[in-house]
Amino acid sequence: MTLPPIILGTAGHIDHGKSSLIKALTGIDPDRLKEEKLRGITIELGFAYLTLPSGQLLGIVDVPGHERFVRHMVAGATGMDMVALVIAADEGVMPQTREHLEICELLKVKKGLVVLTKTDLVEPDWLDLVEEEVREALTGTFLEGAPIVRFSALTGEGKEELLATLAELAAAVPPKPAGGIFRLPIDRVFTIKGFGTVVTGTAITGSLRVGDTVAIYPPGFKAKVRSLQTHGQSVEEIRAGSRTAINLQGLEKEQVERGMVVATPGSLVPCRRLDTFLEVLPSAPRPLKHRTAVRLHTGTSETLAVALLLDADELRGEQSGYVQFLLRDPVALKPGDRYVVRNLSPAFTWGGGVILQVNPPKRKRFQEKVLLALAALEKGEPAVQITHALEEAGPKGLSLTELAALLPLDLPRLREELTALAQSGAVLKYDPDHERYLLTPTAQALEQRILELLAAFHAKNPLLPGLSKEELRTQLPEGVEPRLFNYLLSRLTQAGRLAVAKEVVRLSTHKVTLGGEEEKLSRQLEEMYRQGELTPPTLKEVEAALKLPLARLQPLLRVLVNEGRLVKIKEDLYFHQEALSRLKARLTEFLRQNGEITVLQFKDLTQTSRKFTIPLLEYLDATRFTVRVGEARRLREGA
């Protein structure tokens, strides 16, 4: 089985021989800029590769050692599987040696070795002393007990031992996840004549093939993969862990820059706010205070940010806490990604940590509920991450693709977790067609609100049958879409709490009951319309006859209509149901004998004026009792 490619990063003080070490091992000079050649130091990231004795491919990232270029060191550590801490034998452990080591620890690099370079410049006894100093400096770090290899780029001493040690360490590195979304933080952008825009970086998750469509985040530009190269070789597919050059079709060089991310379309959420867990380094020269402006490095990006401390007023060396960062520029990250923060001026590293949530809401400080939620997120359990995201989404809920963009889970794992949560009753899949989910307590709170709204409506309007669906939905919190609303109504109806008749919703316990006075008035109203037959009174005539305002009569009319005793033909016109039934019987007999009836014939049949004739005919057409043919009406088939 082919061993997966491994990325080795160099770290160490300026001029300790990192680039010379790489050139001696690979034959490739990682110093690619003219200024680097002239000054003899690495300013930008450099890259090289070699095949280890085991046959495993090793990509090497050469990072700058000068304090001014530490930001590039952070970028180089992204995707790094192991590190070679380079220490010159003639100088020993220096300030940037310690800072690079601290940054590697913050970024959770887990494996590595120490290379003592320039051994040809010192005596063996001095080497022993330097090695002892190095072991002491590494105590308590991830490199404690790591191999220390003595090496000279000038004589080649130690090269075979170094290659064998690298092969042994590389074989123990677990492969990166090749499934799920593809992500590659961009560390270089350039153009090749005849080919167009090329970006390079280390693929940290997923895989990519020639012809795939990708998105460039944060801006979200789309592009097609024209070709791929890894370690100088053209390939059809690259996988996580590979140093890769991607030739993008459809993008200009000016649209892309270092710090952006090539990823699967729809997989990331650009954001200017991050919830994080932060550890302050023991070497931090002063406390990090609330609202301090910092430089935030993550992946290959760097941006200014304000540190909003959520559980303290300041964090001293070796202290940790929860911090929300407000960013000047948008970034595209996933929970679980590592970051480093540095002071603006003078430049030094405060510390670093892990992203807990992307695009969170603005937080209030010292809130126990918030801190408990962040502590749960810090553990990185998928079920907790999902329920937290749904809780913060509230009544809007989230789709599967929205959840995938917010969380560090690939779609198969996310579906698996959501299925388990749905089976346990923790979440509801309220829209299977669009795979949308809602937290069960959120749904229950919305259902309770629906019941409360209807109870208040019935108390205020006892004579009305219920509330229209749309009016009820508009009184719910913003974000309750029609599909969710109908889902909640269905749940409440199935539970026997609601009754829905067409567009009207009521509590299942609500019945329109008239009191003594209302019952007497309703009988009077009904009798007036019964006596009116096919020439019923107008509303003004009813007001005058009963000496009551229309506002008092309208609720009673609605009750009579809902009970089927009256029929509302138009806004100001009601007929008694018995009169309409008799009319339909007479009309049916007439049409069966004559086939059709004109307006004048209908007027003679009913002995009514045009004021009632036309509305009655339109009502009969609308209720599909008759059908209009020209100027006449016929009995509709089946009536």
C-alpha cells in the first residue's frame, strides 16, 4: 500500500541553516526570491521535496526564521505533520528558536526532531554541551525526548542518519482525512503564460480532481480546476497532505491572494466573528487585556482583530480563557482549526488556541450559559456541536448543507449524527425535501407560543371560529417559514391540541357559544333573513330594525354563517340557507325541463329585482351549481 505524503516544516532562529539543510537533503534551493539570495535569509515560504528511504514522499516547507517574518512561519505550520527544529551548533538555542517552538505547540504539531546544524564549526565537546542545552530547553514540550541528529551541510555528516530518522517518524504519522470537503489554504499566487492563475498550498482535508469546480473563500469566487501538480509532477487527483499547485480556470490573479482558501463550493462560511479558546504563552511579556487589538494568524491568513475576553478582564502568561475575536477582514474557517495571536507593536506572540464556532452572535461577557456552551464545544463532540448550532439558529433552523458549512463534519458523518439525534428526539427533521432541521425544544417553544396566541385570540373574540393561518404565522418570531409553520400545525393537530379548517386555526377545545343576550339576538337575526326569503334585508336595514350598531351584529352574523344557517353572498348580502335550498330545488326542476335559463327567466322565477338576481346567479356559478353558457345558465353536470 502506498504511504501517504507527509509535510515536514522547518523551524528555528535566523541563519541557523534551515535552507542549507533542505538544499543538502533535496538538491532544491528553497530561497526563491532575489532578495533572499542577496540577504542569505528566507523571507517567504520555500518548498522542496524528496523521497525517503521507505519510498514515502516528504514535502518540506522552509519557513523564515527572522522575527519580522514569524507570520510566514505560522502559515508554514498549517498542514504540517511534523517539524524539524533547526539549531546551529555554534549558537545554540536562540529567541526565535523558542518562539517557533511555542508556535508549533500552539498549532498542535505533534511530532518532530531536532537537527543540530553547522557541526563542522565546533568541537565534539562543545556539541555535547549544546545538545544538553537543547534537551533542557525542550523539557515539557512536544519535542521532549525527540531524536536529535547532528548534521553538517558542508561535509554531509549525519545525512544518512537524518533521512532514516525522518522515515521512521513519517511512517508513524496518521493519514489526513481524504473524505469530506476539500480545503487548501493558499500560500502563493502567480500566473504562468498560456495557463493562467496558479495557487499553491497544502491540502488539509478532502481530495480534488482535474475538472472539479471549486470556490475561493472568503469572496466565494467559482473556478474550474484546469490542472494539478504535486512536487513537480502533473496528476489527475490530489489528496489531503499533498503540497499542491492548482491551475484555476476562470479567475484572474488579481482576484486571489494569499490567505484565501480553495474549497468545495458551499462548504465554508465567511465570517468576521469567531468564538475561540485561547492559551496565553508563559513567555508573553504582559497580560492580554479585554479589547486588545492583535494580529490573528490562522491557516495562511493574517488579519487585525479585537480580542473580546468573555470570562476575564485579562489573561496572564500560562492562563487560558474563552475569547471572541472581532475581525477586520473576513476569514473562512472550520471549528477545530488552530490559530495564533501576536501583538501589533512591539511584535511578540501572545498565544493561540482553537476555533470553537464560526460566525457566532455577539456575546455578553461573564454569562454562565455562554461559558458552559463554549466549554462543551471545546470538547469537540459532534452531537454537542450540532445541537449548539441549531440552538443558535433558533426558529430559522438549519439545512444539512448549512450545518456542514458551520461544522467540521463531512456529510456522511453529519447525516449519521443527525439521524441519531432525531431518533433520540433531540432534533426534528421538519422539511425532508430540503433536509432542514430544528432543535426539539425550539419547536416545543414555538408550539406553546401558537397555543398561547390562539388562547388569547379566543378570549378576546369568543364569537369568532379562529385565526387565519397567515395572521397567526406573522405573530410568531421572525424566521418561521411556511413549511415549518405547517409542520408545527400538523404536530399540534395530530396531538389533538388544534383544529384546522381550510385557512382557519383554532384550539380544539374552542367552541363558539352565545350568551343569553347574544343567543336572543342571533335568533332575531336569523328570523329576519328567514322571512326575507330571496329579498333579505341589507345590513343597514338590520341595524335600523334591531337598533344596534353593525359592530355588535357582525360577530353574530359570522356565527350564523359558520353554523350554516346563513350564507354570505357578498359583503353586504346574506341569505337564509332554507331559502337557497328551496331556490336550488325549483331551479333544478326548471333546468331539467328547459335545459337553460336566462337572466330574465331567472328574475321571473325568483320574483326578485336585479339587486338580488345577479348576486344569486354569480353565487350559483361560484358554488358550481350552474355553469354560464353565453348569456344563459345550465345545470352543471353532477349538481
